[in-house]
Amino acid sequence: MSTVELRKVTKTGPNDALLLDEISLTIAEGQSLAIVGPPDAGKSLLLRILVGLDDLSDGEMLIDDSLVNAVGPRDRDFAMVFQDFEVYPHLDVFDNMAFSVKLRKGYKKSELADRIVEVADLLGLGERLDAKPVDLSESERQRVALGRVLVRDATAYLFDDPFSTLDDRARSHVRSMTSQWQRTLGRTSVYVTNDISEALSLGDKVAVLHQGFVHQCASPRDLYDHPVNMFVASFVGSPPMNLIPAHVRGGSLELPFTTLPLNDEMRDRIGDQDLVIVGIRPEDCTNAASRDPESLKGTISFSTKVDEVEWRGSSQYAYLDFDLDEETEGELQEIEEHIEFDLFQSHLVASIGPENQLKAGGFIRLAIDPAKVHLFDATSGENLTLRDDN
């Protein structure tokens, strides 16, 4: 396996449109990196540059400290599952999975056969090795394309949304088995997906890509706990983080439904801004009625009407509407247009345990730990609550 590094990789398109903007990433030997972002963020283009099918406009790509900008795809020796996967219609499942290995010299037929059987069992294709693609479902054909890559020995492995056609149950199983296989063999792997939950489960590190640049690359836990800006905060998590506009009023922040006191440090970080954005994760909102009084000391608590309840079995989502003035709504719209992503809602979502009996039209008293609250600069999107060591 190898270490793969991108240094300030830039890609321009027609009319010098900036498609990728100074992307710097390091995938250490044996590490898995998940690249996630909305559609058209540049994820698949970045993979094509890695594998050598697209040239970069500026910057450097290295494999084990060797510059490979001018090295073609074959000599980079990356194995890749394409989003628009193909299988060879005249070959059965076994020969489809063996095809890419047979193109290379030095393989042992018995070892290859054993590996194909092992990978086929892993992907639920063990009983289909003699079948032709015409007799397979689309899900099975995608697993064949995936298996063709998994049986190879390569410099690194690139997966462009490799589970997209699988149903939910098969997707979870195949994803888990693929990740386990790659980690057991210590393979350097890069996964691309639109699904943040999938990215968090696949990557030792996750790079959040949007508007052609990486907003943050960190471990799944760090992305969740310490998002660097509003976009990452909203994109990482399900349901997404509540982003609530708040106006600075002396030593406090005035939210649509409560007031949040500010310490001196946060007051200094906010500076002379009038509007900031408060970030609260739904799972950090608890029902105060189900907690003992001692545990509520120091929390932010307030009562509000429940407008809608969405039952999820292991939890329930309470939707709590609030009103905004026209000027604030206009400012939020400008932020969304700049970031090109829907960040704001006119309600707070609280994830509440199933033991609580909630009904639309009723009231709930919420409690929030102030240490779990994030503050974002409304202009730059920067997370003001991050410390220098995060």
C-alpha cells in the first residue's frame, strides 16, 4: 500500500471556471478517507484526478513522495469502482471479477480463484459465480463491479459512490463488509459519497467538499464535535444542526425563543457584530421534565409549543416553530445564497427520548447544556466557539 498526497490541487473548466480550489489532502498508508458533499461539489472530478483520467490545472499529486502529475492511470496502478459501473456482458460473475487481475502479469490462478470465492461470499454473490450479467439484478451487477476491484492488489483503492443502487439493507451490509475487508488488508482507500452517514461510517478521516474546496478534513468525531463553519455544522449530522439567528443585546444573545448569556471571551470574539448564528444539535435538546432538578443547574431552559411530532421508534423529533422579522430573514437568505446551501429553517428540532409523551399543540420545557452550543460568525460562517487546540 502507499501514501497518496494532494498539494494545492486546482482544476479549472471552460472559461476558467474554478472547479477545484487548492485542495490539499493526505491519505496515509492503510488509511480510509471518505470524501462527502452535496451533488456537483467536485467529488467525482477529484477521484478522476487521483486515478489520472483528468489532468490537474495546478498543484501536485504524489504517491509515496514521488510526483505523479505526468504519470498515466495504468502506471499509478489504482483500482477504481466508477459511479457508472460496467460489467462485461459476455463473462460470468467469476470471470468479471477476475478480469482486471488477469490483465496483469504474475498472478497465481489458484490464489486468484480462492480470493474471488472469498470476496463473492463477502458480497452475497457466492451462489451467482456462474451467472451472466443479464441474469443479475442491478444491485448484483454493482456488487460484481465492486468485487472486481476488491480482488485486486493495487497502490490504492478508489470508490465512487459504490453502493448507490443497493437497497437499504444490502447497502448497510455490503458497505460494512467492504470497509472491513479493506481495513483487514491495510489498504489505502478513498470513498466518495453524497451520504454523510455513510461517510462517517467508512472514513478514518472525512473530507467535506463543497463549492470546489475542502471545508474541513478530520475524524468523524471531530467533524461532529468541532465543525469549523456553518456549512460543516449543518451538513454533518442527522437531523442537521439547528442554526438559529441571534442578536447581540449587551452581554446576551437574543434568540427567537430564549436569551443566551455571553461570557467575556465570547463577547470579545463576536466583536461589534449585531447578528450571530447559534448552533444547537437536536440531540443536545433534552426534556427538562424528565430530568432531576440538580442536573438542570447551569442549563439553558425555556418552554415552547410543540408544533409537530415525528415518531422514530427509538426517539421522536419535536418541531418547534418560531417567527423571524423580515430584515433577519433577508440576512439569512443572503448567507444561503453565498454558501449555496439551505442552512436555515423556521423551527427548532429537538430529538427527545421515546419515553416522553409528546403531542402536537402541547408544550415542552427544553434544557440545553451551554457547553454544547456553537456560535458562528454570520458573515464568514466561522465557528467562533472553537479553541485553538481543536
